[in-house]
Amino acid sequence: MLKFIVRRLLLLIPILLGLSLLMVVFLHMLPGDPCGAILGEHSTPANIARCQHGLGLDKPLYQQYLDYMAGVIHGDFGVSATNKVSVTTSFLTRFPATIELTVAAMFLAIGIGIPLGVAAAKRQYSLFDNFATVASLIGISIPIFFLGLLLQYVFGVWLHWLPTAGRYDLGTFSYDHAGTNFLLWESLVINRNPAEFLDVVRHLILPAVALGTIPLAVVARITRSAVLEVLSEDYVRTARAKGLTSKRIDDRHVLRNAMLPISTVIGLQTGLLLGGAVLTEQIFSWGGVGNWLFQAAVDKDFAVIQSGALILASIFVVVNLIVDVGYAYLNPRIRYQ
Amino acid sequence: MTRIYDASADATTRADGGSLLQVRDLRVEFSSSSGRVHAVNGVSFDVQAHELLGIVGESGCGKSVTSLAILRLLPKPAGRITGGTVTFDGTDLLHLGDEAMRDLRGRQVAMIFQDPMTSLNPVTTIGEQLVEVVQAHTKLRRKAAEQRAIETLELVGLPNAKARLKNFPHQFSGGMRQRVMIAMALIMGPKLLIADEPTTALDVTIQAQILDLIRRVAQETGAAVMLITHDLGVVAGMTQRIQVMYAGHIVETATTDELFAHPRHPYTVGLLRSIPRLDEGGSRELLPIEGLPPDLTRLPAGCPFAPRCAWAIERCLTENPPLGLPGSAEPATGVALGTHLAACWNPATDDEARAGVPANGHISAVEAAGRERAAAAATALGVEP
């Protein structure tokens, strides 16, 4: 097992090398560079040349790439061209926001999606099953920007139930930027302030619903089909013939086996969400990595885009590795060599 | 042979029967996209305590469905019991409460299925799968339940039972997996063991071992066995009685010796002629049964076997024969269990059974009707037939 993990981690090296090359080539194929964004539309060619020289953009492309990779190997992911903050620092302050949002969204997706899928499978073709099928199809098809705006309008503007932007109430609370930036943790455990915690939770609800809807629908669909498949397996008939209670059959025999495909889907979805939910973070002014990368793309901030992509790719690979290891635990027939 | 067999479900059966299991006029239907499938069409039989009964027939003849219906394990919502009664040890199983039925499964009546690979849960240890049976039916603690699991595994001849509790099904060979299945069925000491094709998925070399094992453990635990198979060879050396099923009907029943020596129903004759026998010399030809079993969504009006039967007469095409004494047109009532019964208007004689074909160039009614139609068509077209 350990060998398997090490081998998978070593596989990261070619992945990251390839990805960094692609990123450099693609970024320089696009028109414009950070200097255009920094200096604005009234810049003179002389200004731009000076700015490019300052950022090292006047060197040949291969030289830029080698310089960049030399930094990466030493753990230096570069500095943002627009605000001069190191990429590592920005990432570390923003990633906790994305993690909180992802965890909340997946919590919804798993907590509602699995019971919904199981219930639908056990009443196949019933009214409830058809309703769940239609609902999840809508959930999968609805565009996030539309759902996000709809949620903001209904629950924020119209009903005044929930805040529509940001991670906490800026007027009432403040957070130490040197902290972990996990606001749920900070408010409840460090500050021990229930009112503050409630405020953070309230801010989290709408973006989590917007982001969690697609994974919820996907998890519900996959759960339904996985449970249906397992229900017709011989070993479920055996379990019934043994006189087990239906609860025991559901938990031990049906769900335990259905969890194999479900866990794969959950892992993939989590990996995707951790990569930053650009639309959701943008709509809800959520200071996560999606929002950050979006701004970097607008500003043509090469170092941020490149390093951000590398870091997110690594996280995606690691999340998938965790899923594979978990899969081996769930499925004893698989032992990774 | 003092027990009374009665094909009709009346109150007297219970009083003088006292069989462990009584099935009367059981009917099962499945709904499918192509219509209602009449899988079991009025099946009546008894199983006595400590008896080994064989149920034989091709795939799709209703033998597995019958056993699943007894335990109310038909796939829902497609499968439905549409008539008849099932009485086990004096209890009406078709009207038993769900919880009582659950407790009866595995404790009083246990089942062994065909494929031990797919019938065991692949993601839990066999120890867990054995222990959970004990815990579903008793209040025994885990340690005690595990002890019982070890003892039962030793009973079915699994070496190193204690260590193997922690193993998963895929870590066993096919034969060992079936031993585990048998242990799972026997762990509560059931009165009736239903073995549905227990050796079909196994290597030929293992088959005999598993059959021996079933016979031995049934003897040791006192369980009655209903052995379901498509292979007459499997039941030959094992069972006291055999029932032959075709298209959801029992078409012939007798003691094992009697059935092999004097088969009466042409279908049984066909089954016997299609298995090789060493005791009749090398000259004997194997005769396959021509054709396919009938479409169970549209059963023919007469005997369901008539279209494939060389013995068929006119009556076979219009009237389904009842299960009675061979040659009698009346359904058998009040005869001793083990009496030779067949559902046939024109049963085979011993000579015909040995030859595998009807005597004196008998032309089956089906073939005759076919020839007649051909002749009529030829006349109509004005050509020489």
C-alpha cells in the first residue's frame, strides 16, 4: 500500500512538468501581458517596455520558463505582478475559504444525495422516484450563475433571510489575517463566540447550496443506480434468506457495496470543487481560490495563473489518491501493489 | 410410506399429513414487459422431516421459483404468489407476519444457492456473514456467535476455520465457498434445507464432494433437504424421492429407484435418455429432447410438453392431464407419499422408455396435425402431396 502511494506521488512530477509547460505556452499565446493590465489603456510603449523588463518578460520564453521552474523547485511560486504579494501567501489565505465552501457543499451533497438516492431506488418507478429523477436532472442542468442569482434574490433580497455576499459581517466582526482563515473554526473554537459562528454559517449557506446542487444531483443519481444494481445481486437474496432484518441488509449488504461507485464520484466531485468554484465565488464575493484565479486571469497575472494551476493540479491528484486508498479499504478485492 | 398424499388443499391433509412442508396448488406469476409469466401453475407436494427430496427440470421450469415462493423471497414487485398454500411445521407461511417470516428464514428453513461466488457478499468477511445469522436469530454475544461459526465451518470440513473467519469470499476456492454457504445455511440448525442447484457452478471434481457433504450434514443435523437440480445424475444417488417439473407443473413423481427403473412421463424418459449411463453399455445413444420449453406467457391449452412429445395423442393438444396414477385419467387423491404418479394421457411403457421412442411407429398428434396441414395445403395448390 505504501509503495502504491509513493508511486502515485512520484507520478505527480511528470504531470506537473507537462502542465507547467502547457500553461507557459498557452499563456504566451494569448494577446497582452500583465503590464497592459497594470498600466491601463493610457500607457506608453516606453512605460510598458520598462514594466516588462522589471518583470523579466523581455527575456526569451525558455529563459522565463527555466527561471520560473528553478523557483518552483525551491518552493518559490513567484510573486503576483499586480499586488506584489507572493503566490504562496495569497494561496494560503484563500484556500481555507475554498475548503470551507467545498466541505459545506459536499456535506449537503452527501447528506441529502445519498438518502435521496437510496429512497428513490427502494421505490423504483414510484411517484417519489420520478420526482427525485426530475429534480436531480434540473439540479444537474441548472447553470450555477443563474441558481446563485436566484438564491440571492429569493433568500437575500426578497425574504431577507440570509446574507448574499462575503464570508462574515464586516461591520460587526473582524478577523486576524494571521489566523488560519478557517472562519468556522476561528469563530467557534478560537473566539468562542456563538453569535459570530452563526454569522459565518449564515454566510456559508447560500454559496454552499449553489455550489452543492450539482454534486448533490450527481450523488443522488449514482446512489440510485448503484443501490438498484446491488439490490438485484445474489448476495442480497442470500442475506434475506438468512433472515437478517431489513435494516441490517440495507446497511451491511446493500449500502456497503453501493458505496464503491458512490465514493469514487464523491472523491472526483470534491477534487473538482477544491479547484475553486469560479462562478460561485464570484457571485457570492467569496474570497477563495476561484475568485483569486479569476482575477489573475483578467489581469494576465502569469505567475498567479501558472502557480495556481500547479498547486490545484497537485491537490486534485492527492484527493484522488485519498479516494483510491479509501476505495481499497471499502473493497477488499483490491489491494494496490 | 404411511403418510397420505393429497393433491387438493383440504383440512384433512394437515390432520393426517404431518409433513414438515406441505405445498398445495401453489401458483406464481411474474409480470414482465411481454406479459404475465406463469412460472408455477398449481404445484402440490410434501417434504417429510429428515427426507431428501429431489426436484428436477430444465431451467425455467419453475423449480427455483417454487423454492423462493416458499420463503417469500420472490423478487418484488415482479413476482407474485397468486394462489395456493404453503404450510411449514403447521404454520401457514403465506399469511405469516413479516417479522415472524424473517425469523423463520435462516432459522427453520435455510437455502443454499447456485453460485457461491455471487451469493456471498464480496466486501465483508465470511466470519461476519456467519455471525450475523446467529445474531439475527439469537441474543448470543459476539464471542459465542463466533464460536458457533467456527464449529459450523468445521462441520462442513473447512480447514483452519478459526483463522479463516477473517477472510473474504474471494480468498476461497469455489468448492470452499460453497462449504461456507452450506455452513451459513446450517448454522441455526434448520429443519429444512433448500439447495438450489448447489453444484452447478462448481468443478465436476468438486461436485461429488459437495453432494456428499450435503447428505452427511443433513444426516448429522437431522435436516430435511429439498435438492433442486436440472441434472438427474445429481439426485440419483442422493434422494429418496424425485419430482420432475415442466413448465410450472409437476409432471411425474416417484421414489428415486422407481423413477429411474420405470419412467412413465415422456419428459422424464427424455431426461433419462439425455444423460450418459455406464450401466447400459456403450451402444446406447444419447437422445436430446427436441425443441424448447413453452413460452410461459402463452401456455398451450393442452399438455405443455405435447409440442415436444413423440407420444402425444389428440387429447394432449386440448386437455392438460392431471397428476395421477399412470394411465388413470383421474387426479390422485389420498395415495401414499412416494406413490408413482405421472401427468400424462399416453404414458410410456417400460419397453418404450428403454428405447426412448414410442412403439409401433406411433406418430405424435402434433406431427400428424402438421402432416395434415401440409397435405391440405398441397391439395389446395393442386400439387401432389
